[in-house]
Amino acid sequence: VLVTIESTLLAGRSFAATGSIETACKTAQRGNPMKNPLDSLWGTIISGLVLTVILYFVVKSILG
Amino acid sequence: MDYVPALARWIHLISGVMWIGLLYYFNFVQVAAMKAATADGTAAGIGKHVAPRALLFFRWAAVVTWLAGAALLSDKFVDAFTLRHGMAGIGVGAWLGTIMLFNVWALIWPNQQKILGLKPATDDEKNRARRLAFLASRTNTMLSIPMLFFMAGGWSHRAVFGL
């Protein structure tokens, strides 16, 4: 009985592993879901604003 | 009144408006317009008559803006670019402007020449050039936001830092 349970569990793990690989392959085939913010105007503007805030604090610390 | 700084400031502002104005025209107007014009078969006119003229004023306005800015900084040029002696604010603005000038002449213009057919290029090269020029132009649009913030602060930094 134990052997049967063990083999069933292993088969299940193997199935699960195969499933997750398949999902990963499908995701890879669909392409990278991450987008470049510069591809959209709003992404560009928001990136510029974020950079402004970062540089503001950098300059403020330099100026004392 | 010292005429050289006054003249340099005036030229810096006029050419800067032309440079950044055309940069915003490309990014906010022409990219979308080209997409729509390509769809209805009228893109050739923009590519032939509008883009080359806009690019001519765009790239030379960038040079004039940088030179007038350098003249305006005068003996503070090194202090600004090394972010020393209280010149960090305008220095960051100057660095961003310099990176943008580099993008114009090293990335945008050479790739636009291929796109517009001013330089021979295969279809693959044209597609690559299109993507590179687009990203360089968008990078400049992004950099223009902090660049204008720090330029608007001037040398005194009082406007933005209250120091």
C-alpha cells in the first residue's frame, strides 16, 4: 500500500512538474509580459517625473 | 549690463524652445500621425516634406542651445559639470542636456537618415533604425522633464530648493 501511495505521489509530483514546465513554456512563447515604459507617452512622462524626484533629492543632498 | 551673458541667455532660450518644441512635436504629434497616415496611405508626404525639415531645425537647435548654454555658464562651466561650488542643480540640468544632445546626433539623426532614405539601408536595417530612433527620442522626452526642472531653477536654486 505504501509503495502504491508513494508511486502515486511521485506520479503526481511529476505531473505537477510537467504542468509547471508547460506553463513556463507557454509564457515564454507568448513573449515577455514586461513592457518598456518608453513605448507609451504616459510611461515616458511618469518615468520623467520619477527621475525628477530622484535627482531632486540627489541635488539637495549635494547642495546640503 | 554685460551683453554676452544676456545674449547667450536669450539665444539659449529661443533655440531651447525650438529644440524641445520639435522634440515634443515628434513624440506627441508625429509618431501618432505617422501611424494613422500609414494606415490610410498618406504617410509619404510627412516623410518627404515635414520630417526632414523638422529634423534639420531640431538637430541644429540642439547644437545652438548647448553652445549658448556653455557660453552662459562661462567660467562656471567646470563647476557646473563637476557639480561643485553650489552648481549641482544647473549642473545636473547641463548634464541631462548634454546627454540629450548626444542622443540627437549619435542615435536619432543617423537612424532617421536610414528611415527617410537619405542613407542606403535594407528593410531589416530600416526596422532596427526605426526602433532605435524611437527609443532615443522617447528617452530624450523623458530626460527633458528633469532637465527643464533643473534649468528653470537657474544658478541660485532658490526657485526649486529654497536655499
